[in-house]
Amino acid sequence: MAKKPQKPANMSFDLVQFINKNEQSFHEVLDLIPIPLFAKDIQGKYLTCNKAYEEVSGKSREEMIGKTVYDLWPKSQADLFFLKDKELFDAAGQQIYEADITASFGKKCIVQFHKVTFSNETGETIGLLGAIFNITERKILEEKLRFLGNHDPLTELPNRRSLINDFVYESKRASRYNRKMALYYMDINRFKKVNDDLGHDVGDALLQFISEKMKHLLRENETIYRVGGDEFCILVPEFGHKEQLKTLAERVISSISSINHFGGMEINIGCSIGIAIFPENGKTLSDLTSSADKAMYIIKKTHNSNFCFVE
């Protein structure tokens, strides 16, 4: 039978007593360690810290000794530190967790805490020793990679992958609450002419401009996605009647058609929109986008800028 993993033991080492007996030599050694280190007693008061911790916190060792987190940090951060310390003292052993401590240190700072309790000669927990590892750059990189994976790099709009993920979530909600959902498929009219006549740099800048206009035009629960060169989708996860969808389509068309000058040059663009409704026009994203795309191309061939619902 496999043994159950054992909880890490409380460190049997009276750090308080050791510091009192060897304060100068202890701090000399502690300051050689490049990792920020600190120690607290069972009341949560700082016993000491090293030079690396002083540099991170912006506070000297003398300022910290005898103080609690509430004496030193903003309340929102102090509450977190206090709660995590209490959890550790209640279950003596080791603790590892990540925290955004930007509010405490005045600049973007995400760290990983490694802490362990220590006890006196009788085995009673009397404090903790902690180390801080700065993982800010790693976290920022992870956030950037997540953003790039789900957003179009040119317009910074959500991309097709985001649309897929959002549709899965919203379609389940729509089915659960017996609601209808709408998907718009939109194409910019005469965008190719802008690229051909004025160059791709102007075309790219125009797509960015249009994207910003659309983000401010839509309501909070409506999202626009860039799914191709000059093709966009809008997801409306809930609506009351078709008139609401019609009003949105007219606003989008009017907004884009009103762009007559760009970059000091005259342009003539518009947009065509096909609108599919879940679940009557399809229950999958593939079915809805295909139907809305076909409706959009029909209207694009017969009108300057307009919209139509999937029949």
C-alpha cells in the first residue's frame, strides 16, 4: 500500500534565540544571500531581514524590526500577508504562494513567497522564515503570450481563437436559459482599393482606426473579433428582438461609411453584414459563420453598404 505524503515538518530551530546570541555574525551572513529573506515571530512582528529584502521593500531593517505588516504596507496587501501567515501558523510547515505586491512596492511586482515555520526547544511554533522570488518578468511574458494567442497583433481585437472559446461559453448559457444569440459577419467594402491605391501601411492603419471605433460603438456584452484581412465578427450573446440587431447593424454601417477621409486622403469605404441567429440558423459556430458569411456576400453584391439576416 502506498504511503500518504507527509506534511513538511515544522523546522525545529529557535531562530529568535539564535539571532539574539549571534546578531552581528548572523546578519553578516544573511546579507551575503542575494535572495530577499525575512523572519517574523508568532505575533507577525518582523524579527529581521537581509539587505536584498531592504532593496526590494525600500525599507531598512531597523524600520521593520518589531513592526507588523499593518504598520508597513497598504491595508489591502497587509490583509493578504496576515491571512497567509495565519494559515501557515495554523498548519505549521511550509508554504508557497504567488502574490501581486505592486501596491506595496510602488511598481509592477509579482513575487513567489516560500515560507517555513520554526519552533523552540519544546516544539512550539514561534515564528516563520520567508524568502521572496521576483517572478514579475516571467508573469509579464506569460500575460503577453496569452494575449498574443487570443488577439490579433495588428488591431489587438480578439481573434478567431477567442471567438471559438467565447462561443462555446455563450452558447451553453444561451441553451441553458433558452436565449437567442446573434453572430454578425462583416466585410469592409472597397478596402482592397485603399490598399492598392494608398499602400498597405495606410490599409493597416485604417483597420486599426476602424477597430477602435467599433470597440467604442458596441455595448459591454457585445464583442468584435478580427477573423481575416478585412473581415470581422460581432457576437451578441443575448438580445430581445430582431429590431435590436437591426439597430446595431445600422450603427456599425453608419460609423464605417462616415470615414470619408483618412490620413489626409479621401477614401470611400463602407461595410456589408450578414447576421445569423443561434439556434435557429445553426447550433455550431461553423454553421453560423458559414450562413452569415454567405448572407454577407449576397448583400455585398447587390448593395453598397447594407445588412441582411440569414433566411
